[in-house]
Amino acid sequence: MCRTSSTDENGAMKFQVQITETLQRLVEVDARSARDAELFVRQQYRSGEIVLDSSDHIDTDVSRVEK
């Protein structure tokens, strides 16, 4: 059963529907090790030097929120 919050005067109920978008980008860097490469990219992402946008969109899921 779906989660509902109320019924209006026409008998319509409210349902919660969740939208999840997934963004992904492959980043290539030069580093001494795989760990260093990952840490460097994480730091760039956290500092806003890497910003994912709509061109990085790979998937959208729309689903009802179940009770």
C-alpha cells in the first residue's frame, strides 16, 4: 500500500512519489597510485573543481513510496 496523507473533497488521495537521478563522470588523472588518484579526485569534487551536471546524467528512477 502507498503512503497517503489525506483525501480531498473529490475523493482523490495524495501519494508520495520519489524521483532519483544518477549522475556519473569518468575522470582521468595522473597519480603515483590508484589511491592517490581517488583522493585527488575526491578533493577536487569536494572543493567544487569538479561539478556534475545534466550532461553526466545516466539514469532516472521514479517510484511510489511504499508504507
